[in-house]
Amino acid sequence: MGLKLSVIVPIYKVEQYLPKCIESLLCQDLTPEEYEIILVDDGSPDRCGAICEEFAARHANIKVVHRENGGLSAARNSGIHIAQGRYVQFVDSDDYLEANVLKSLVEKMDKDGLDILRFNYQNVNERYEVFEPNKASKPFVDYRDEVCDGLSFLTDRLGFGCYAWQFMLRRKLLDDCVFKEGIYFEDTEWTPRMLLKAKHVTSTNLMVYNYLMRQGSITQSVDEKKKRKVLDDKLLLVDSLQEQMKAVGDKRWYEGMVAQTVISIIAYVCDNYYEERASVLKALKVKNVFPLSTYHANKTGKRKIRWTNISPNLLCFLLHLKNKR
């Protein structure tokens, strides 16, 4: 029957967290013959490569790929190229899975003939305690267990949480749907493309994934080159979403995601490049993003969108006042 599952783990500068991640992948209810763990060392300068080899020496179902540093997307793509499983799951190397959850996910994929299964997750802090700082304001999400096509799932049930690690996927979907390399926000660019290829999609409310919230986010970077790239890639994301939107009839999710991205661009400019707000707002106007949609926005998001639709400069001014307090 071949391998049931390939778990792909892109790895870079996480030696403090990597052992817990790998151990969680081994503490599962599939037999070693049923799944493989592909550890992609993306040119990590610390001990990550050695840690991968140490685990591989003890576990036959672990494969290690060492490559030059190319970023998260390139590392995931390297794993995809060698994956032999019927299904694929991505796990980030500072996160970890709950014990004994993979078998039930694989069985549900088989039983319902699924292309994609989205599962639940929780945030944890660096002490591995459940940590939900923004729980009350989380955007719309629907975990009901009902099989539908990918566009319906995208439009009615996904919300705006585009996380590659929150899905188990049929491997064949990835033949022509890999990650765009060299950009930030690659998950948001990739998720809708992937869902539109799927005919059978659903969710399970099973708590599977633990997402580690730690310092070092690219959006909090003090490196000027990275800060500038964050802004540039947010603008590129708007372009990609608008291009993808042309191929679908029901555009509501895309319009909502564009609105979320535009609001994040304005907030980012107010935090980092307030003196450049006029040129950024002009670039957004050229992209014809206004008026913004409130589709699936939470209460705070809707308020910001309404202010922006009155005047983008108004939201800039209000956010600037808030930052000065």
C-alpha cells in the first residue's frame, strides 16, 4: 500500500526547540512503516543539522535533507519533491504535535476520500503553556465536519487563518502547487491556490497542533532590510490575491483577505514608515483595492475598514495618534 503520510519539517536556527518537535512526531499512533518524517535542514548555522542526523540514526522513518539556506518556502518545496506518502503534513520546527493524533487524521482522509483536512490548533508560550492573548478578537473560522469543495471551504469556512501547518493534504495536490519562494507571507499566498484545486475538503475540531509564539517574528524585526521587505511583500500579496481572484466566481473571501492585508499595510506604515504614508496609499489606490470589504472581519477589523473607506488618511491619522500615546 506504500507510505500513508509524509511529515515535512523545514528547519532553521531552532536548536533549542527542535528536539521537542521531532519527539512529538515520533510519539504518534502510526507505525514507523506507515509514515516518514522529512527533516529539511535549510543551511542552519547552529546544531540543527547534527540534531537531525542524531534522530535519523535512531529512527529508520526519518529522512534528512541538508541544503543551502533558501528560506521556508524553498525548504518545504525540497521536502515535497522527495515525499513518498499518500498524504502530506507540514510542521514548523519550533512547534509540536499532540501525541497520537496522526492516525485519526489519516483514517478520516481515507474514510471520507478527502483532498484536504483542516484541524484545530492552540498557541503556546515558551514555557509550553497554552497562551491565547487575542482569543476574543480572533477572526471568523468554522470547524464543522461537512465535506465540500475547495472554493466553498475557502469562502464559507476558512476564515483568514492561512497556515500551511494546519492541513493534511493529498500529496498529488502539490504536484503543481508548491510554495512561492523568496517571499514572506508564503502561507497566505499558497493556501487559497491549494484549496481551489481540491474537490473534497472538511475540518475536524480535534486539537492537533501547538503553535509556539516566541520572539523573533519578521513583523517585529529591527533589521531595516527585513522591515522593508515585509512592506514590499505585503504589497505583492495584494497583487497575488487580486490575480487569483480573477479565476473564481465567488470573490468574497479574496475581497475580505485583500481588506485584511490592506489594513495591516496601513498599520505597518504607521508603525514604521509614517513619512511614506502618502506614497503607500497612492500605490494601494492604483491597485484599485478601495472600498474595502468587511467580509468575515471581526468587530475591530470592521471598524478600521469603515474608517478606511471614509478616508485611508483618516485611519493613518488615528493609528498615528494611538502610537504617540
